[in-house]
Amino acid sequence: MSRSAPGVRSAVRQGVSVGLATGAYGISFGALSVAAGLDVWQTCVLSLLMFTGGSQFAFIGVIGAGGAGAAATATAALLGVRNSLYGLQMASLLRPRGRWKPAAAHLTIDESTAVALAQPADDLPARRAGFWATGLAVFSFWNLATLGGALLGDVLGDPARWGLDGAAAAAFLALLWPRLARRQAQAIGVVAALVAAITIPLVPAGIPVLAAAAVTAVVAWFQYREPPHVRADEQEAPA
């Protein structure tokens, strides 16, 4: 038995646990998608092919609010860009070949990346096991929950009555909170929130997200133009 066997088992357990937790709010997506006007099959295909929760919630949020399809697609694509950044990091770790490349790309999400990188840096088998176990678990449970939520959508009625409309926001907050330790991230978050809040009553659904992203990209660009020692001083957050 290899030295990494205990690490691999631990990574697999973590991955399955994360998959179960993530799948739980897939029910919310299924119900909200049907409420937004998509049918059961469209909802399931969205989860199977798009398979990135943030983008999926953004897409149906814009559609449900009466936004144009182009705005919904652009908003979903914008949020999906982060997976491309994860892919750059995961490619050197996984080194997938041949038919495994599309599978690895499809399973590169917040959860699989987080579990993989949470394993010891010197235990490559555990990191790879964490990625694949999490990605496959999330994919399986998310799609099953999506189907269940879509089928129950009509029975449940208004998803807001059951608090399902808040599940996605809570999950996003849990992912975002650890990233707000630095002042730069806090500043960008405040700017994004202000821009979105100001533009929501003025423009069609979906546009506030794009406007917030554009403005905060400019803010981040100007901050990164500062000398490295200035950025380091400003990013230090009080303990």
C-alpha cells in the first residue's frame, strides 16, 4: 500500500461530502429554473452541459426577471470565466491526456479545485483524487437534485416560500467571504455592490452584473498599476 493511500482516502471522503452538500442546493436551482419559465428538460440540460452553479443561477435569474437572452448568456459567461482560471491551475496538477481532457475541463469548478488544493502540496495522488472525487460527486448529486427540484417545482409553488431562492446567495457568500480578507478585495466588492445597486432600477436585468464587472475590472487594473510595495501595504488587513 502506497504512502499516499490514507491521503487519497481522506480526499475522496472530503469530495463525496462536498458533493452531497452542493447537491442539496441543486434542488433550489431546479425549482427556480422551472419558476423562471424553463421546462424540466431544459433545466436538466442546463445542469448537464453548463455545470457551473453560479452561471446557471445567473442565467435563470436574468431570464426570470424578463431580461434578454443575450444578457443572460453574457452574465453566465462572465461568471464562468473563473473556471478557466481554475483550469490553468489544475492543468499542471492533473496533466490529463486524450479523452480525459474534456472530462477534467468539465469537472473544473469551485468545489473540485478547492478540495484538490486543500490536500498537502507534496501528496500529488491525494490532490488528484480530491479533484476527481469532488468533481464526479458534485456532478452526480447536482444533476439528480436539479431533476428533483424541477419535478417538484410545480408542487412546491413559489420557491421563495421555502427559502429556496436564498440557497444560491448563501452558497455564493460562503465562497466569497474567505476572499475578502484583503483590503483590495474588500474595495472591489464594495464598488461592485454599489454599481449593481445603482443600475438595477435603471437598466434591464443582467446588465447590472456586467456593469459592476466592467467598473471593478477598471478599479483592479488601476490598483495593480501601483508599485508592488504600495499594493502590499494596502492589502494588509488588520488581524
